[in-house]
Amino acid sequence: MSLLELRHIHKSYPDGWTLADVELTIERGEIVCLLGPSGCGKTTLLRVIAGLEAPDGGQLLVDGEDVTHTPPHLRGFGLMFQEYALFPHKDVFGNVAFGLRMLPRTGSRSLDRNAIAERVAEALTLVGLGGFERRDVSQLSGGEQQRVALARSLAPRPRLLMLDEPLGALDRNLRERLLDELPQILHQAGATAITVTHDQEEAFAIADRVVLMHGGRVVQIGTPREVYRRPASVWVAQFLGLTNLLNAEIVDDAIETEIGRLVVPGLKSQISNRKLLIRPEAAQLGDAGPNVVHGVVTERSFRGERYRLGVRYESGIELAFNTPANVDLPDCGEPITLSLDPQALTLLPAEKTYRT
Amino acid sequence: MQDAGKLSRLASCILPLASCLLPLAFLLLFYFYPLTSILTLSFAPDGILDLSALENLVQTPRYLRTLWFTLWQALVSTLLTVGLALPGACVFARFEFPGKSLVQALTTIPFVLPTIVVAMAFSALLGPRGLVNTALVALLGLDRPPLNLQYTLTIILLAHVFYNYTLVLRIVSTYWANLDPRLTEAARMLGASRWRAFREVTLPLLIPAVGAAALLTFIFCFTSFGVILILGGPRFATLEVEIYRQTINAFNLPLAATLSIFQIVFTFVLMTVYTRLQARTSLPLELRSRRSTQRRPRNWRERLLVSANVGLMLALLVTPLGSLAARSFTAESGLTLDFYRSLFYNPRESAFYVPPGIAVLNSLGFALATTVLAVTLGLMAVSALAPQQETRFLRRNGVLRRFAKTRFLDPILMLPLGTSAVTLGLGYIVALDEPPLDLRASPLLVVLAHTLVALPFVVRSVMPALHAISPRLREAAGLLGASPWRVWREIDLPIVARAVLVGAVFAFTISMGEFGATNLIARPERPTLPVAIYRYLGRPGAANYGQALAMATLLMVVCAVGFLVIEGLRVGEIGEF
């Protein structure tokens, strides 16, 4: 049985904004990330799961048991808030111990003083802050506060841990480091977790599965790889920063586009599709393979491990590619011949283009 | 050329010095001198230390009982007020609802109402001739008023709650609104029930604000005068009332002085604690903008909380004031304007009788004079305290500079806030009735007392505005091409002018409503509005009571209008206490 199951969750606000018909299941031990631009409903969904907001309709099942109307403190979930919400009147120990002191909540036994101290020390060690018990939370750095918040929400061993923009308030270097550590800590603690972010890099690095949300709806669910390779819609592609989108018309066993005739695998099953996505890593210099296109270099910028290459085609359309930095490219204004990997081409359903 | 330079240099020396010394001299003469006189009268009436007055006080059970009553009624009033106002503060802090700003404005009005008006309002609502009794008599056909609340503890406590509810509401809700609601949510997610989250997270975080509000309420109730005198009748006396009675009825000035010392020591200790607490409320935690912490009530529980509290506010604050106004227009024969009409004529043609209309004019005169004096002194003090006033003269003169820098003028200017009005009045009677300063017969005495009470309010209104003008604003204006004159006109003036106006209106309304000191020092033939109301209450008959009601209503309107002006003029949160 799945740990968490959301059935037709619906919530609307007086200003017309809604969370519409959200369906989602989460398995034990899994890290799921809700990904979407701000205002897409991901934080609201998180708060509905937490019990801080009541849905207008739908059902929330935990281990098959309906908890839709259970108050938050009886759900046995943990939530790490954006900017942490550490209790300013308690020290690190007091913060981490808080949930442990509340423990006789869902059938579990209440803890004595020693057991609490032990569990606090354990949680702090897990996040790399052993011995920080008596520090004042206001004296901690941003990264340390983040770890205390994580320890606080992990300490009571919640059935489900939710993290709202867990790395949002940190500077870039710290973020990079925690991006690696966070999934490790979560897996080590054996936690089932839902994180929320607007940053695809963060989502891809942390999550086993990504749930893309847009306008209060779930638009795609899949592993990071699936989502990136096969975006379910033009909007998803654009949100992920994939901007090479062409109008496509199916002619025989190939497709006709603004840059020429291209071969795409698995065409037969996708008769009604009309947009073609070319991922930036699709291009190789030269005329090998079935999809050879000719254009003029408009931009060539060195980005360290790769080149960012802009190419304009006869129809006036411009595409952007990433090419390895060790391959020499023609100068701006020179003609260029590229071969496009059929595996890096995806046909998307035509729909109106969302703006992110 | 050289002479002009010298002259202007001289001016730049004298002006800041004068603006610093004049307010100081005022305080010395009209605050410290009277207080010292009280001290001398109490402990050394004949020039040598004599503690017999103190001994007498401690050994007389009656005064100990007075002290005891003063303490416990203040404590009960404070607990009641805080208990009632906390849910209201939560509603204001956390919820958005239609008409909220109106309710907020209404609930703040008691803050500026004179005690005499509040006392009259409760008398008009719950007294033997009050609306409730009249209605009950008419409805049930009784021959006597069924509700007997006049001269009871209940009506005193009610009036104290009325007065201070607003205070607690304002202080606590402002602080609460800035508290991050996610802290409570975090506690909930960690397994705390609603009540436990409140007890373990919200309440501890609110403690500085609740403490400050409670302490201020306690101080106000501890020094309560008008409410006890009018609503309590002869049975109840706080220290303040006892000081008044000893002065006026028994003319036992040494005893009154000793009681005053007691009270001064007590309030000063409390005020010190309060300032400490207030300093803590002003540097709290991670505060959030109010917008992100307030929302509309979502379920029946929240809607009930909001409507119950708004209902309580309206019932508590609007009904007494409403019935005061209503009663002033009703005689036994029905609706009437008689009470207002009779304000301006003297029925007995008596020389000692002062028609109420004259009292209105007296009050206006005193209030205008007070406003001018308080604003002038206040501006002087503020400009002496302002950071950018460091002239070359001050820079050269180390002592004066430190004087200006350490800003010890500021706390001194706040002292009168912590001194009770009756004590002040007593001090004036004791100190200013003999040469070299014999002002006993001068109407100036009232103006001086009112100015002293109003001065801290003026300073508190203006100073933050002046401090709020960052030197960068002036620099920016200068760089944009404004001449120094334009800078002053376009930057300083608009910002400070409103604050000065706020201070002026404060001074005006305070002077209009001042009762404790005025009642002691006003000449019988020159009563102010509150004093006249009190006198009319002392006389039998429906007509006198009606005139008192009419005058109290007038006073209420003046103060409420003044308050609305203040609210409208405030720049942001500047001038909060």
C-alpha cells in the first residue's frame, strides 16, 4: 500500500485561484519533489498535505486511512519551513527536543528526559551539528539554521517529512554542498519526503520523482530523467529551459519543420503532435546521420565546459545548442553544418504556449 | 562683514544653548521644585528630618487599607483587561475582515478620553439614572431602578477595563501581527495541539508585549483618580483619591505629601520596569510584514472568534459613549436640547455661580495656551536633542556636547508621564503659593500644569519624525539640485510639520480633559470643563446631572475629533507610545 495517496484534491480561494483535481501517490522511502514556478500551488498542496489548510474537496489517505480532516498535530508528519521558523526563544536543544516532547501523539510512547537528550544528539549528529545543543539559534549561520530545522523535523521520526524550499535561503556555495548532502541525510534517516522548489536543478538533484505543477494542476510526474527527456507539454519544456521549439508537420514517415525535414523515432504513435523539441545537446558538428541542417553562426560564447552556440536558419528561426568545448567552431557569421541526434528530438502535443 | 559673521556665530552658539536650557529650566521650576517641596513637607516640614508623618501613615490602618485597595484593584483591573484584550489582540493581529479599520479606529478612542468623560459615560449607562436602569424600569414597570452599580467595585473595574482594553489591544496586537505565524504552524507540525502551541510558542514570544501592556495598565489603574472619585463614591479611595481628599477636605498637606511620596516611588519603579520591557519589544526576533500574517477567517471557529471579539469591543467601548450622548439629549419628558441650552445662562444670577458655558470657554483658553507653550518648549527640546544639531559651538564645548549626546534630556522630559496629576497639583499648591513664585491666583498655574503633562506627548510625537529624516534624504535632495532652503521646505518641513501638528493636537486634548491636577489648582471662579462637570455632579437634581452629561458629551466630541485628527496625521507608526 502506498504511504500517501491524494485523491481529487481540490481547493479554491475567493480571488479565483484554485488547486484543481490533484492526484498523487507516494511510496515509502521515496523522495518526491513538487516543482513549479511561484504561484503554481505547490506550497498550498504541501500545506494541505500537512493539514495546515483544509481542502474543499477530495481525500487524503495515509496507509489507506482517511486523514483529510485530521488536525496537523495528529498526522505524524514533519514540515521544514521555508526560512526555517526556528523558535527564537529556545536554544538548539529546545528546538530539536520540541517535537520529541510532544511525542505521545500517534500511539507512540512518551519519552523520558534521557531518551529525549539522546534523540536530540542523534538528530544533530545526523545533520553534522553534534555538540551544538546549547547554542542560541539567533547566533547560527544560515546553513547551521537550515540543519537545525532539518534535525528538528527529523527528530520525531515523522512518517512523512515535507520540506518547503529547503535550500532557498542559502547562498550558492552552501546550496551546492547541501544539494549533495540533503538526499543522503534523508535516505540515511529512512525518511519518506516531499520537497517543494521552483529550482529544477535542486529538484533533479534531490528527488527520486518530480511532480511538475502549473496553475494549480499536476502537469507531469516522472523521474528527473524522464521529465527532462520527455517533457509532457510545451509548457514543461519551456519551464525546464528547453527553448528550441519548432512547428512540425508530419509528412510520410518524417516531419517537416522550419529548418528542414527531420527524422524522429516512434513517429507512428504520435499522429496528432505538432511541436518539435530539440534539446540543446542534440547538435554535433558535421554531416553524419539522417538529420543534417545548415545555418549561420550568430552567437558563440565560451562557458567553460561547453560552448553556447546560436544558429540562424534560412527561415529566420534561431536555435541554441550546447557543444563540447574541445571542438572548434566557425566564427560568427560563418556557415555551419550540424547533425541532430534523433534521440534528442521529441514531439510534443500542440497547445497554447504558457508563459512562465 | 566681519560683524555679521560674528553675529551669526554668536547666534549659532546661543540658539542651541537656549533651546536646551529653556525646557530644562521649565522642568526645574515647575516639576522638580514642586516635587522637592512635597518631599520637604513630608520629611522635614520644619527644616529638620522628621519621619513622624511617615510613622503616622504606616501606623494608621486606614491608610494601609487604602494602599492595599489601590494595589489589589489595580491588579484585578489589569488581569481582567489583559484577559479580555488578548483574544481581541489575536483577532486584530491575525485576521482581515470587512470594517476592520473602522473597528480599529473606534477601539482607540478611549485612549484619549478624559477620565471624567469615561466616568460620566459609565454613569450614563449603568448609574441609577442610566440608560439600562431607565429601560428596565420602563420595560418591567418597576418603581425603582433595579440595577444598583453606582459606588460599587464592579463599575470601577468596568471603567478601568474600558480605559485600558485599548492600550493592551494596541500594544499586543501590533507586536503579535509581526510575529511569524509559521512558528505556531511549526509547533503544530511537531505535534503540539492548538492550545499547547499557543502556550509554548506564541505566549512566551508575546511576553514582552503583554508584560509592557499589563504594567502600563497597572500603573494607570494604580494612579486612577477620576474614575474612583466619581464612580466609587465615598466608600472607595486609591492613594490618588486619598491625596486629593487630604488636600481639599482635611487640608492635611503633610499627610498628602507623604502619600504622594509613596505613590511616586511606586510608579517610578514600575515605569523603569516598563521602559526596560518596552525596549525589549522594540528589538524582537524576525518580524514579518503584516500583510503576510493576516488573512480572512476561514472556518466557523475563526469566524466565531472574530465576531465574538468585535462584538465585545463594540459592546464595551461604544455602548457607554453612546449612552452618554443619548442621555444628554433625553429628559424625563423625552428628547430635548434643554441641557445644552442651559449651559450658557445663570439661573440664580449668583456671583459665585459659574455658568457651564464659561467653563467651556475657560477650557478652550487654557487648552490653546497650553498648546502654544507645550509645542514651543517641545520643539526647543527636540531640536536640542536632534542629532544633526551639533554646531561648532557644541563641538568645541565637550561638556555640553556630551550633554546633548547622551540625551539625558530625553528621559528627564519623560518623567512627568510617570507622575500622577494629583501629586503635581499638590506640588503646585505647596510650592508655588509663596514668593518668589506666587502663582496661586494666576490662571497661568493651570496652563503650566497642563503643559507639563502634555510636554512628553509633544516630544514623543515630534522626535521620531525628526530622527526619521535620514541625512541621506537631505543629501539626495541637494544632489538633485535643491538649495538648502528648498531642502528644508520640501523634505524637513512636510515630515516634521505633521508630527508637530500631532503633538499640538495631543497637547490640546490633554489640556481639555485634564482633571486630577486642575481640580486642585483651578480657582473656583475659573473652572475648566472637567472641573465644572464634577461640580455639577455634586449637586442634586436632574437638571444638574443633565448639564453634566451635556458638558461631558461636548468634551467627548472634542477629544474624539482631536484623536481622529491625530490618527489621520500620523506618519506611519511614528508617535506610538
